[in-house]
Amino acid sequence: MGGVDGGCGRFALRAGLWQSRAVTPSATNGWNDCPPPHDGTAKVPEGAAHGVHLTGVSRQAKRGQRVFHGALAAWLKKHGGHTARTMSGKLGWFVLRYTDVEFQQVLQSARRFEVIETPESPNFDEPVVGNVQLADNGKKLTAPRGASLLDLGNSGVRATVLMWSVFGGAEKPVTVAAGLIGPPAALVGAWFLLHRWWVVALLLLAWLALVLLLGASGERALKAAALAWPRMRYYRPCRYAWETHAWRHWFFPVVEWVTAALVAGALLLGLPWAFALGPAAAVVALIGVVMYRRRVRPLREAWIEEAGQVYGCRQAGRPDLAVTAGGAQNEVVG
């Protein structure tokens, strides 16, 4: 599908979208954050309205809330408590900074869910002003994660740490160590105790399923966050297309697990089954590779290129605000 510069695939927007509208881009943070074509010359796109939808109670709304709250908590963990005023203009997600209105919506939502403490503005019907600090609920949150290889590695550690903490209740350094050495130790222990390879294989497949489930869940949350932020579609169309893709979030975790299960079955059940399960695993893996190359990789390459253009635009326009990617999902940090 065709579109003007800055459009991305089926999310390409109609010609004339990048014409100026009656808003001064520099009047408020976020409006001047390098809209397409990301070269510092574009005006605020027609139809772009600010606002983040964080008040719903559906599952999708809760997933989106988890992303925005987690991003805020990760920033506060790294930088410590700040005032709302000093934080304004420094935070965002998906390589896009919040406008002042959007930032207030995120702060008020986080205050409502007791992610942050705002001693100077405790009333929920008032804007957040003054100091902003992490509450106990916020300290439990982590930065949003998806299903990239880096994120899946983190999910593997988290899954084992969670299991260890539930059953062991040890101190944090011990649980982190358990997350790093737990999976191989459990597999070795199962072999020495039972001397059954199929038990070891089942444990490994169960652990892999949990890790992939965490990754798919993270991707679904990121999709919900993108859908909750309408301005992202106009300012970061390629990233929006990537995050809101219809089946990317579950297709590849399923392909990876089914392939692993078929290979394990072929190895454990012996030669007769290997002739059936081995080719089946190859077919499933081939489908995944073809779908990735034809449908997913172009979207991924497009948003990576888009992010590079945004960083270059920021560097040229405001060197003091130029930032690099922070975390696997390109968190905007100050």
C-alpha cells in the first residue's frame, strides 16, 4: 500500500497528513518530538491528538496500564525521586516523548494504582505536582519486556526466580543466583534422581513454555499500550505497525515451542518416530522462517530505521535532549 513519507505498510496515512495544524509544536513537550519525516522540518500532523487511555478496566486496558506504569517505575528506580515539573519532557515510551497532558495522565494513573507517592498532591481529582516517589507497588514493577532474544533471556531468569521465591522464600541475592543456575541444576538433578531422559525433556519443555508464555504476554501488553496511545500512530507509524501486528505476538512463540517439542519427541522416542517427527519439526520451523522473512522482518527493519531517524532528528534539533535506546523496547530516558 502506498503512502506519504513516514507512512508504514498498511498504516500509511493519507497524503496531506504532515501539513501544519494550528498548534505551535514547541508550546508543549512531545508535540515537537520529530514527527514524520523525522528530519526536524515537519509540523504537528493533522489529526494527531494527545492523550493516553489509562482508565479502562478491560484486560487490554490493564495490559496497557502495566506498560506505562512499568516504564515510569523503571525511570524512577534509575533516577530516583523527582518533581513532576523536572520530569516533564524527559519520559515516554516507543521512542516517543509524552506531551504534558499525556505525562499527567500517566502520573495520575500511577498515583491511582499506588505505583507512586505524591505527598504534595494526594487527591486523585487534582493534577500531580511536587515530588514524585516510588510506592511499594511501584518497586515491584519492572520495565516492560517483549519476546526478543534479550527479553526472553530476562524472562527465563525471572521465571526461575519467581518459582524459587515462591517455594524457597530466600533473600534476593540467592533468588537471582537461583534464576541463573536453576534450570541446568534442575535438569541435572532430575537425571541423577530418576535416570529418565524423558523427565528431563519434559522439564525443559515446561520451562521453555513458561518463558515463551511470558514473552508473548509481554508483547500483548506492548500492543495494548500502543493502541492506548493514538498519537503514536501519527508520530511513529512504523513502530505502531510493529506493535499492533495482528498475529506476531503469539505466532513465533508457538512455532518455537512446537518445533522444540517435535525435536525432543524425535530424540526420545527413537528411530521410528524420528522419521515422522523430524520432518514435521523442519516443516514448522520452515513456516516460521518464511513468515518472519516475508511479513515480520520488513516491519522490524522499518521501525529500527525510523528510530535511527528520530535519534538523528533529536541530535540535530536539541542536542541536550538527544538520547539513545534505553532497554529492549527503546525507553525514552532523560
